[in-house]
Amino acid sequence: MRSIHYTNIMPCIVLTLLALCLTHCAKEPEIPTTRIMINTEPQGADVVILGQNTGVSPLVIPGQPLGELSIVLKLDGYKRAFHTVEITETTAQEFNFDLVPRTGMVTIHSSPSGATVYLDDDTLLGKTPIEAASVQIGKHSLKVTLEGYHDETEEFDVVEDYKHNKDITLKAQEGHLKVLSRPIGATIWLNNQPQKQVTPARFTMKPGTYLVSVYTDGYIQKEQLVEIPANGEEEVMIKMTEGNVPIGMVLVPAGEFIRGSSGRSPDESPQ
């Protein structure tokens, strides 16, 4: 039987194991990573990296390798954003992005003009006329206000890159006029238009200046100017004088007066 000398084999085994260990047991070099934070204004944007949705901003991503990183940001009502950032810090790094809204154009006219326009109740757009204001796409409400007029509201949809035109007619706030006379029961005219009511009477009317006339048999017709404020009330008391004067006529005091006018048409001159 042939004998085996272990003293010759052992060094070979040791060398072989050492070689295998050096080949397979050596640690691969560590790739440096860091923690990054992605912020957007407004918040709530989907953050897409390497085609995968990684979360919603503000978003913290740990273990991110150093180097270039491509980021896609998506949020309803805003343009999709593409960014390439350079990650260089080994501790932590923060990236901030402003999203650009998708918009349409809105032109607003009002009658009368000079009205204040609010978007969605609290965003001031300006005073009419407003030309080609940039408004984010989607559903919105307009509120148009002007002193002395009722507020007007309107709902509308803004489409991207579309020109919208709004013409709004404002309705004046009503005022109130109370007409009294002595004696009572007199016929009433407002701006020379006869009314069905007789004194005492109350009218609801648009703000403005009115000529109020009253007449009853046996008295001289009398008139008075009155200013009716928006959402307010005025009272006028007209005391008529006794006299046998036909309706629509007034007494003229006796005396001299100037007739005609120089420098006018031939049938009006000379003064």
C-alpha cells in the first residue's frame, strides 16, 4: 500500500483556500449615498424617478447615490416639469421647484365699468375693463362688485390657451322715495311721468335725481328735485298753494323779464 505524506499536501490546501478567500471574500467598495428632499410649490406633486412614482412632495428619499438624477413632477392644473439635478452632498441635500400653472386668458367688461372683480371670492383680479388676465385652468367663480349696484357672480371653466370673454351688466341697487303733500290725495309725476298712486305714496326706484311734481284741484302744481341714493330712502313733503291754475302750469310773478338772446338763431334775437 502506498503511503500519503500529509506534510506535502497541507501547504497546497492552505494556499488554495487563501486564493479562494482573496477572490470571493474581498468586500466590494461601498458606493456613497445620501438623503435628498424634494419640495414643490405648491405641494402635492407626484415625484417620478426612473419611471417609478416614488411619492408625493414634500418627499424624503434616503440612500440616493451621488451623481445626476432626473426627476419628473406631475400635478393637476400645472405643467409637467422635468429636472436634472446633481447630487453632491454626502450628508443631505434639498431641492426646491416652483410648478408653472396651466392657464387660459380671461377678458372681463362690465356695464358700468370700474367694477372690482374677484376670482374665487378672494383673489383680486382688478377693475373692469380687464384685458387678457392669466387664469389657471379649471372651474372658477367670478364676483363683480360696484358701489350702488348688486354684486354679480358667475361660474365658468377656463381652458388652457383659450381666450374667454365675459360681459357683465350690473343691476343698480334700488332706492326708496316717500312722497307726502298738503293737501293729501294729490296726483304725482316723477320726471314728468304720471304715477298711479296719489299722496301719500312710496316708490322703489333706481338711484338718481328725480323731479317730483304734485297737483290737486284748487291748488297750484308744485315740484321739487330729490336725489335717491342706492339702497337708501328719501322723503319729500310738498306743500301746495291754493289757486285756480290748470294742471301743468305755474304762476309767474308779475314784472319785467328778458326775452330772446343775442348771438343765437334769428328768431331768438335780439335780446
